[in-house]
Amino acid sequence: MEGLNRLIFYLTLFCYTQFTDAADTLTPIDSLNDGDGKTLISSGKVFEIGFFSPGSSNNRYLGIWYKSSPLTVAWVANRNNPLTDRSGSLRIRDNILVITNKNGTIFWSSNSTAADQSSVAQILDSGNFVLRNASGSDSGNYFWQSFDHPTDTLLPGMKLGWDMKTGLNRILTSWKSSDDPSNGDYSCGVEVRGLPQIVIRRREAEVFRTGESNADQFSSRNPVTENTIQKATFVYNSEEVYFTFELVDPAIFMRLQMDENGYLDGYLWDGRLEWEILFSLQKDLCDIYNLCGPNGLCYIDLAHNCECLTGFIPKSPKDWDVFNKNDGCVRISPLDCRNGEGFIKYNNVKWPDVVSFRENLSITDTDCRSYCLKNCSCTAYAYLASNSSEHGCLFWYGDLFDVRISLSNYGQDLYVRLSAATMKSMATSRKRRRLLKVKLSLSAPFILLLISIMTWCIIQKKRRKANGKGDQSFCKKKSDAIDGDEECRELPAFDLATVVAATNNFSLENKIGGGGFGPVYKGIFPTGQEIAVKRLSQSSGQGLKELKNEVILISKLQHRNLVRLLGYCIQGEEMMLVYEYLANRSLDAYIFDKTRSKHLGWNVRFEIVLGIARGLLYLHQDSRLRIIHRDLKASNILLDEGMKPKISDFGLARTFGGDDQTEGRTRTVVGTYGYMSPEYAVDGRFSFKSDVFSFGVLLLEIVSGEKNNGFCHPDHDFNLLGHAWKLWRERRAFELLDASMGDEYSRAEALRSIHVGLLCVQRCPEDRPGMSSMLMLLQGETAVLIEPKQPGFYTERNPNESDPSIEGKVSGPSNEITFSLSEGR
């Protein structure tokens, strides 16, 4: 009888394969052989399953990919156990899918169990590969399905998360590389610790989390749920906890994919044989897990991204000042459960990680507050309220980890507990502010009168000065200091005869270079000290103002990566600056010279990049005056005998006196083509992010050995930034590297440098990282970098542009610049 049943079954399968379109189905009497080159294609010709080799690898894998696009693999069966030849075969054996080689060795199996013996395998238009009953329709009752075992890609309809009844946990795991689909370092899944959230890990270390879900939304901004192309759903009940999404328009192709560097990106098929990145789950630096340490608050709009929560101070102030935030913050005064303790409310935050206690009751936020105050270990609480019936309290105990201000008012309220002493101090401070406001309102008329008198005095002083002969000298003697220039009195003023003798009367043999300011000469003082003399050229467009600016600024600066000014000389029409002599001159003489660049290996280049970054960080953050350089370029980076970089030429620099001022505007735009940020070149707006843009250009030039302005490529007319962006989007970033370095470089450092360079040259200033963040990214102190956006001056342009220094004026409300900028750059 059993033999008769089996005969009927195989006759049924024979008829099924003869009278139906079986191109999407594998039966027990069939096999999918690698050597035959055959594949299964879904009925709508959306997905295809077969054997393939990724990248440049010769190993063979069974995978699912999109039929209509360049090989875009969405699932791999034997990812950790490849075949080394084309003898692989997929078949159904004892109701289990197996991959074997010519010797019958099993390389992969579905490990499925089926009570019904009549099973077939089918590839669906959803991209799901299923093992189901042969006689039944596609009812969704499968013995096994690939959707339950994802690799690095989440397709519409797939579930990311838990089946609590069976213990099945569906997670994404990155490929090891583009040539190797085996399990990489990064994984992404839904974790349930209190409330569920999506978490990305590097091995065991957490590197990103979405924030807890309250059944309506995550507690932080999440681009997966914000775009209108798909509808995202988070299911959380006693049987299942998972995330999934469906497309609004089924004709659109979209996927979420985790790459080898831990990014979870959303890709959209644009219909032109190309996938475009729609979004990246990791949007900015504050998405890096616990960037600001315990009890720190990350806010992307802050200059340094991090601050301590109210009532806390940095645990290690010295480390905090140099952006080492790992130790985070500690309380100014500890909690002791005394009367007078209270809470401060934070709006629109991503809730801290690890919810230690949750009470799902019909209570109000006032009840949450009282409950937390009764427990001496409770450090914060939040009131859970959703559009569904779910509500209650969330409590945190101990330190608070990974708190950030969310963007676009997308977040939740958080109440952080403060000690009685801190509450009292805050009340006193508020009282003082109110009293100060009253005093200011009463004294306002007197202050206005005083300001008017001071303004009149200043105007009169300038008029008297304009009517007199004036004196170009300053700081030559203590008595000669004018207009508050006492800071530069320590710098010596050399007489002209001394400088002429040192430079052999400015002979051509002593000339070592030149720039926008004028020629530079090497000299030797009678003491044997070597010097570099920068002599003002009459045609430079610069004068006493720029020279004075540089003297005053550099006299305040002390850093190993800034050039040291020894003094100056002003006599008659002659104006000169005297610097320390640096044996290897400027950086452009090396990186843009095909012969000399061969002596600049990767390690030297990377140390130069780090040195420039440290120097800029000092200027922006740690110096007595916060300084924007405004003319950072390769020719203004000097190299000492050990090839250590030093930033020079501060004639165009601007200072900000306080931490509150981060941006300025000018009618006179000065700088160099190819290095100027878009907002500065077009609108005259400058900030620390202007220097970041220039640094990004310089970084890409150091890596590539090519100039941004004047860059020429046979296949397009992009400048260097456009070329780098094009290679990055095509996953060919390593082609940007200077060929003169050969293969002697760190792939991780090189890729990170290109990545950071593109982050720095993004069109919008707010998208660029600060120097402190950027230095940390370069040094690899963060596991995840956000995806860069399109750079400024990206579109194609005339390749015959020059690279002069420029100066112009922003005229009136129209913000037009009087000098000509070539269009389409």
C-alpha cells in the first residue's frame, strides 16, 4: 500500500511539472545543479535562486538575487560553508532541502520537519524560498522558509525579531567582505530588555540602537519609519516581538541591507539599473552608542556634541576637554533620599538604554514620579503613553547610558532625578536670574546712555587718528603698543638690516617659495639659527592688517602642529614675518609631485593628516582664542625634518571670543579656489565648519596625490570631490588612493580617511562633523561612521579652471560675489 501511495505521489509530481509553469519550483524528482547553469525564477520574474560566486571569489554559494538588477544578493544558504567547484546540487531529500557536492557531502540543509511527504520548494515573488505541501496552494503554512533565516538583507514582508513560542530569533548578519558572504563582525536584531528596540552589535559590543519602542514609534528618530515609501510595523505581544515593513507601492523594489562596516542602509531601485541609498539607519555621530559616556547627553547641534546631564559634571575633566568622553559624567552631589529631591524634564530624547523596571498599570505620570522618589536607587523615569491602550511607567536605576536629543521633535520625555542640593542650587540660580532681569530693566536707560558716550568717544578717536600721520609700527616697544595689542609685546621686532643680512639681501638663491602674501626666503642669523622670512609683496592685496592679525594670533598660540613665529620687521614700506625654518618646506611640494610623492608612504601621510587635525582642533577648541583659519590648503602646511606638519599663514584668520559664537559673516570673501566651503564662497558665511570643509579637501588630496581644483579624469569632468564621491557610491573607494604608494597601506585607515574626507566636504555645514569628532573618527575610536551626503561643488565643470587665491566682496542683500566663480563645479 505504501508503495502504491508513493507511485501516486510521483505521478502527481510528474503531471504537476508537465502541465504547470514549474520554472519557480523544485520537486523531489528534480535537482538544481550548478554545472547545468540552471536557476529557479519566481513567477513574476522578480527573484532568482541559483549558484553564484561573489566578487572576485571562486567559491560557489546558493543564493537568491533580484532578477532584473546587477547581481544583488538578498540571501545565501551555505554562507559559512562554500563549495570550491561547480559540482554543487540542491535537491529535496527526505523532505529536507540539502546542498551536496559530487561526493554526496552535505554542505547545507534546511533542518526542516514535515509530517506530509509531498513537499516541493518554490521561490516566491517576495524573495522568500519556501518548502511547502505540493498539493496545496501558497497559503503561508510552510515547512520551512528562507525568511526565517535571513543573512544580511531584510526584504518587505520579512520579520526581524522573535517568535516567542518557538524561540526563533531572526537577525541580520553582515558579510565578511564583498567577496565573502560568511558571517561578518556586525549583527542587527530586535532585543527585548524592558521595551523592544533594534540593536546593532559589533561582535558582542553594542554600536547602535534605535531606542525603545512604545508600540507607536521608537524613542529616537528612525528613518525606517519616517519615509513614505513603505509602512513600518513593530509587533510586540506575548507570542511575537518583531519589526517588519511593507511597500506602499508593490511595483517599487526596496531592501534594507547591513554592509560589512555595520551600516544598515535602505536601498531603492530607481528603474535605471541602479540601486540608490534612500537612507542610513545611523544618521549622525550621536547615533554612535554611548558616545558621551554614562550620564552624558549627546546633541548633534552642540559644537562638541556632548554635555553632561543637569546635576552632573565630567568625571575626568581633562579627558573630556580633548573629547575622550568614555568616563562620562558623575553627580555633583549624590542622591540620599532626603526631602527636596526632584526631577528635571528633558523633551524629545532617546530614552536611556536598559530599562530596569517596567510597571504596566493604569497610572498617571504623577504616580510614576512618586514611585521613583520612594526608591532611593531610582535615577530616572518616563511615562509610557501610546495611541494604543498600552501605558505605564518606565524606571531606570544607576547610570544612564546612550541618551541623546532626538531630531525633528521625534522622541520622548525623560525625567532625571536630582539631589536636594542640586534642586536648591537651581532654585537659587533662577532667583538670581529673575533679580538680575529686574535690575537690568531698571538700569537700561543708564546703560544706553553709557554706550552712546563710549561710541562717540571711539568715533572721535578714529577721526583724530585718520587726520594724523599714523605709524605702521606696532609692538616694537612696550610704549608702541596700540589699540590693545599688548598681547604681542613678547614678540621681538627685528630691524631691516638684520633681516637683509640674514637672507643675503633677499637673493634668488635664498628664495624657497611664495604664496598670496609674498615670497619666502631662507635666512641664517649670526647665532646660526635658521629662519624663514615671509616678505609682503606689493601686489598681494594684503597689508598691515593681515600682518598684524597674524602676529597677534600666533603670539597666543602654542601647539606642536602650528608654525612658530619668531618675530617681525616693519620699516618704511617693508613688512615681514620671521618664522622658524622647516627643512621640508610645504606639503604641496610633496603630494603633487610625482617623484617626491613616492617618498610619502601611507604611514607618513596618515600621520600628517592626524597632525593637521590636532592643530585645527587646538585652534577651534583649546586655544585661548577660538580661531577659524579660513585659508587651509596644502601650501600652508609646512613639514619639519621629521615630516611633522605645522599649520601656517594666519593672515586671513578670524577669532571668536566666546563659546556661544560659532558663525560669522563677511562682505570680503578671501581664500583659495578648491578649498572654500560653499556657504563661504557664495554667501560669505564662515564658521568652524568652513575649516572642516577645507580639511576634507586637503585630506582627499593627501590620500589621492591629486589637486581638487584642476583635477582631470578621462571619463568625466568632476573635480576631485566629485570623483571621490562617484567612487564611494560605486564601492570603488580604494581606486582613489595614490598609485605611488603601491599596496603598502592599511586598508582600514585608508577607507576610514576617505570616508571622513567625504563627511567633511558635505554641502551643508550642519552635516559636517566638528574637529573633535573628526579626529576621533580618524583614529578609529568609533565603530560606526555615518554615510556621507553629496559634497559641495559636486556637479561637473570645465576642467580648465585655475587655482588662484581670491578676494571679493559680498555686495548687499543679494549676496552676490563680485569675483567670478566657475559654474557647475
